[in-house]
Amino acid sequence: MNNKLLLRKDDVKNEAINFMKIGLLRSAENLLGLYLSSLSELKNGSDAELLRFSEVECEITETLGDIISKRRQYKRAYELYNKSLNFYQFVNQRKDGLFTSPLVYSGNSKNKVQNKSTTVNSLIPPSIDVVRIKYKLCLCQLKIYPKDLSAVIRELETIPNKMRDIKIHLLLGSLYKACSLKRLAIKSYREALFKCPASTEIVDALVNLGVSNEEISSTVGDGFHHRRGGIADEEQEDVTSSHWMKHYTSASVNKRDFDIDKSLICWRKLMESFPQSHLILKRTAAVLLVSAPLSLVPLTSESNASSPIANLAWRSECGSFAVAAKDLECALQFLKQVRRDDPLDVEDMDVLGRILFQREDTAELSKLANDALEASDSRPEGWLAAAMFSALKGEPEKAATFIEKAIQLDPKRSSSFKLKGQLHMAQSNFDQALISFSQANSLEQDITSFYGILQANIAMGKLKDAAAVAKEAIAVLPKSSSAYLMMGTVLAQTAQGVVESVKAFGKALRLDPWNKIAAASIADALSNQGKCEEAVECLTAVLSKCSCSKTRLQLAKVYSAMGKYNDAIENLHLSIGMNPKNSLDAVQEMDRIEGLLRGENYERQENDEDEDEEEEGDEDEDDDEEDYVDEEGDEV
């Protein structure tokens, strides 16, 4: 009877797996428990029966561990996996004939199978079954002891590199990264990418670790070459070739290095091959948004382009892919197109929320938050949109609650901590803002998190710490104009650093000739030094590339300081016409200049009247003298 049950092992196991797939976990557990109890008599049988029973018990116990793990009973699942591991090792040793001593169980299931020779286990290469169960044991151990990462790493490192599959490499990579073992993390992720060269997630992980474009692209090419059995890629760009992955890698690396021009060129190439790809539309929008994180330029409500590729075509005509008003308009259109195509796709929609938040578009932001939460309240994007909406409505407590919910759902999303830092800055909680921006920076070293740390340090008067942050930003993002702008901002805080700040602002302007903040900062510094002509030249150069109401206002102030009031008034009119809704500063400057002009005209008018009176008095005296002569003449 028991022998027949042994032969029906696969049927019972498959039935339990089917139960597990449809969610009947308790039924699956009961079925396997009953099956194991019916085989208990074989434990006292011959060696052959014991070996057969052990083989069956290995598989059934492992499957039972899978079911218990699905029920989130991780300690119990750990014990079952460990028991199954002991059985697998015992069976493998018996099959290999390495020792013939009987199987002895210890009271603690964490201990391995006891035998007379302690060196035998180290001599046996682990089987595929042993490797698989070790991986499951490590997953359970991470759930039970989430902070004890080193123990899990040591266990995984006992698996030979040749026997590690993609899952093990990925787990090791994430553990190494969490333990700041960068070199080992890169090695593990590259091994995983070689075996799975079309994985965008692995590429993203390597990009975040600072790996160069050449290294990642080389691994991708080798992986596709190995997958094709040594056959070279076809020239056409489709998902079966390595070309698209190399473009994706280059675009991601250039975005990380803040080389926005090259990144957008790569995304445009991908967009031409895959014009309706939501992935490419969302990633392109993220690049467009990150190109101006410190001061988002005004958006226009109209667009002349009808397709995503056409929306990017204007850049080649401008000759620069740097910041312009159409950047954010393009990003907005791309994300709206994704929402039109798939309203339930909420992934990365917090990028759309950031644009709407900057525009203070409460109606659209409210709709985005409601739609995202209705589609999936288990993702952070909807809660972040709700937090932004609450912040705009003047409800910081609600916003903070929503942000904490987003962090709880995804603790590794840096945008949640950035928004939290911005909320603290608005409430003047600078120490808490510093903590939040630092957490965001530890997850993603981008210019926004660096700038948040810098602002918090300056607000607390910690200029040395702010300077250190600016230096780190330049080291991490040497091609970022905003990084040098940060350094100039710190140097300008002291009178001794004004001259050096001009150099930093100049470097920012050379990296990005469209950087209006750098131009305005240089103009301020030069004006304070009395170099107004140079300030005018700097601002005029920026305005020749792009129009900006704030830059026009800055130029008008410089002209006013030079006494060129007509030029100042002309630029103020242009500034007000470009942005009539936010023209209060320009109007006030106009009133000030007109007041000055009225004062000058009044003085001139008084001076003219005095001069006229003096001239009239002189004429009367001359007339009197003439009459006197005539009279004298008559008398003569």
C-alpha cells in the first residue's frame, strides 16, 4: 500500500500545487500533511525503503514549505525548508556512496544532518535541489531577521558561482548594495544581466551604482550574443536585438550624468522605433522634468505638435536640448498620452503630479490623485498626488499623512522623501527637511536631493556643510549646470566669496547657456561690483536664446541702475506682456522708475521756470537802460 502511495507522489504534489495556485492554501497544506502521515511507516523499513521515502519527503516537504511561506508563516516555512535541505543532502550522499551511516536527526532543525565525517559535506558539490532550497531559506530568513543581511550573504556565497541562477545573482546584488559592498553588487548584477540581457530593471540597478555606459552595453551585447548561440545581431532595431537595450542604457546613463542632450537623443531614437511605448514616453518625460529641477520654466497651454516625435523635433532646430518652456509641455503631453491610452496605468505618474504641482493646477492634480487611488491604492503614486493636492490646499498635516502612506508602500522611492523635505522646508522645519532630503539622496543622488540638502543647510546657517554638499554634487554630476549653480549660491552668502561665486555661476552658464538663474546671479554680482555693462551683456546673451519674464525684469533693473530708464521701461513692458499673471514685481519696478522720472521732470520744470524768470528780469533791466539813454539823448 505504501509503495503504491510513493508512486502517486507526483499526483499528490501536482494537486497541492493546483490548490496553491487558486488560493486554497489550507487545503493544499492538509493534503500534503495527510500524504506524509500515510508514509510514516516507511521510516522503520529497510535502507532502500528509507532512501525512497527520503526522496519523496524531500519534494513534499519543500512544496509544503512553499505553501506555508505563501501563508506568511515564515518561521514555520524556514523549518520545513531546512528539514527538506537535510533530506536532500542525505539522499545525495547516499546516492554518491560517500558514506553509509544511518540518518540521525538532531533536535534543532537548523543543524545539518549529523554524520561521522564532518568533512564529507564540504566535499560534495551542492545539487540543483540544494541550491534551490538554500535560496528559499534565505528569503525566509530575510523576512524573519530583516536586519541580519550578513548571515544571508554568507549562506548564498556557499553556492558556487556556476550554479547561481538569475534570482540568486539579483538577491546577492541587492544585499551587497544594502551593505555598501558596491564592487560585489556590480559583479552580481552584471552576472544577472548577462543571463537576462533584455532586463531594464537590472540595467537601472547598474546605472544607479554608477557603472559606465561602455561596461553595461558590453554586458548586454555579450548576453544577446550568447543567447543567439554566437550569431551576430541583425541591423534592424527590435526587441530581439541588443540595439534597443544599448540605446536604453545610453539614455539612462546620460540622464544620471545630467547629459540631458545625449539622453534625449537616445530616447528620440527609441521613440522612432517604438512610437507608442509607454515606457519610453514616461522615461522621456522624466528626463525633460529633471532638466530644470531648481526652477521650472513657465508652461504654454498650446502645442503645435501632434505626435511625440514631433514634440521633440523642435530641439534640433534650436541647436540645443537644454531647458526651454517646451520641455515641460512635452513631458506633460507624453504623460497625458499614457493616461489616455491606459487610464489604469499609474506607474511613475508621480512625475505628472510634480508637473501639475509646480503649475498649481489643483483641478488636474485632484483628478490624478482620485484616478490613481481608484486604480490601485497599493501603489505610492496616488498617495503622493493626494499629498501634493493637500499641500496646495494649505493642509500640511493631511499632506504629511499621505506621504507617510506612500513611504510605507514603497520605502525605496526617493520622490516621496523629496516631497516630504519640501513640505518641511515650507513649514520652516529645516532639521527635518535635511533628514528627508538626505534619505532621498541615499536612494538616488540627483540634483533635486542635493539642492534640498543645500537649502536646508543654508537656512540653518551651516555654510560649511552646504559647501561640502555642493562639492559632492559637482563630483557626482560634473556635467550638471545646476551643481555649479549650487556652489555659486553658497559662495555668494559671504562677502569674501562673491568673486568666486561669479566663477561658479560662469561655469554653470557655460555648461548650460540657457540657465537663467545663473545669468541673473552673475548679473547681481556684477551690478553690486559696479560692472553694469558686463551684467547687461550677460543677460542679453541669455535672452537671445530664450525669452523669460524674470530675466527681462532683471535686465530692466540693471538698466535702471545705469540711469537708462527708457531701456528699462521697454524691458519691463516686455516682461509684463510675457507673464501678466505674475507681473507684480515688474509693475512695482515700473512705478518706481516712473516716480523717478516724474521727480526729474518736476525739478527740470522748476529749473526752467527759474531760468525764465531770470531771463525776463534781465530783459526788463535792459529796457530800462535803453529808455534811460533815450531820455538822456533827448535831453542832450
